[in-house]
Amino acid sequence: MSLIYVPLFLGGSHRGASMGPAAMRVAELPERIKALGFCVAEEIDIDVPHSVCWWDKDSQSKCVPEIHQVSAAVADAVESAMEAGNLPITIGGDHSLAIGSIAGAASHYKKHDQTFGLIWFDAHGDINTPDTSASGNVHGMPLAVSLGRGDEKLVNLKGFSPKIPAKRSVLIGIRDVDPPERDMINQTGITPFTMKEIDHLGLGRVTDLALGSVGADVAGIHVSFDIDVIDPDVAPGVSTASRGGLSYRESHLALELLAESDLVRSIDIVELNPAFDVRNKTAELAVELILSALGKRIL
């Protein structure tokens, strides 16, 4: 197991996201993983610039040079962990860190001539591009970047693009989607499951369908879990809360089912913002969710 702490806040408008990794440590993430029977081989702290964003006249997105710098470091850490046979857990920080984590995973699979699937839990689409984003915040763009659309510096990380084919990508839990994102989802051909489908089918069935959608021939799955997919009554400590999300048990169920597939090879847990949390409640939940993704069972 490799724990990669990324206190990244430059992709959004809330600096509190930078405190997410520290809150996870307060909630004893390494100790609880070890208690589950896993070895934590390494804990890596990724350096994040704290200066005012570098100006890049060629980009409509904010902080691209800094985010590229962080993404490159995250990608290297994730790829190295996977090459060593460790499961990397990338802990944020805002969701722009997924640009790096997915790039690192993709580079590993590419090196071994393998395919992988992406299951992305989020209230939002995160599939804007610099041309469609009203804010220019990169944490609303990482899925688009991973699919090969967006700022060239970010898209071409690790020297190839796309990092993941749309047909191997699934979005779960979306309910707050910009009109251009709706168009992008329909154009790219990724598989979306909105809260309407979850309400209608149940999250167990949706998770089974998601696993089927990425394909039976994948060597592994990257799980990118934005905590704001959960209802804010359950998880208040997030930067961009959206009502009507997953329940406590639904969240655990999905990750328990993914663990049972024995295909999870890399994980992101992102958008924890302790500035909006209550007694570290959301950080505690995030730790519990990671344990479920690693296979913790009731019996």
C-alpha cells in the first residue's frame, strides 16, 4: 500500500481542501489500514506550491503550470507504486489531482500492454474544458483531461493521450452538471449513472452495471471518489456540496462491491475540506470508505 498525500487546492476556489490529507492523518488512516491487515509500504507527501498562481497567457484555466507540476509528481508516485506491486491511494486535496493519478496508472498499464477501467464517483461531471468552464477552475476538468480534452500541458502528461478510453469510463452519482458537460458526456460515450438511475435501480445494481461497462478484460480499475457524491447531511466537509447525494450505506455498498470484484488497483479520495467539516466527521467517513474499498467486511 502506498499513501500519497496531495494537499492540492489550486484547482478550485477553496483553500481548505489543502487540509484534507492532514485531516485523514488525524483520523488515523495509516493505522486503520494496518489494523485491517495491510502493509503500508510508504507514505509520500507531494509538494504543492503555495505562491500566487503562475501566469500562463496561453491558457484560460487557472494555475495550469502549478497543477502540471503537481500532476507530474503524482503521476510518478502512482506509477512507481504500481510498478512495485503496491496499491496507491491518492489523498486530496481537490479533484484536479486525478489528472496525475490517472496518468500514472495509465502509464503503468501502457507499459505492460494492458487496459484498465475508470469508475468516477462525483456529484459533478468534472468534464469541462477551458472553452466550456465558466470559472476556469481545473478541478472541474480532470475527467475531460483524462479523456484527452483540455489544456495541452495537462492532456499530454506522460507523453500520451488519452489516458483512458471513454468506453472504459463510468460516472456515478452525478446530479449537478453544467449544460456543456451534459453535451460532453453524450459526445464522448462514457457511461453515466445519475442519481435518478441510482434511485430507480439501486446502487448495488448500478455498481454491477458499472463493472460490466468497463469490460471483463481489464487488468484493473482506478476508482476516483469525490466525497461530494455523498449527501452533505452525511458528509458536510466538502468544497462544493450538492444536496440529494448518496447515503452512508450506499457509499459503503458501492466500494464493498468494487472490492469484491478484486479489480481495484488504484484509488483517489478527494475534495475533503475540513474548513466545512464538523468534528472531523467527513474525514472519519473518508477513512471508513477507503477501508471498504480495500475489502473490509461486516462479517
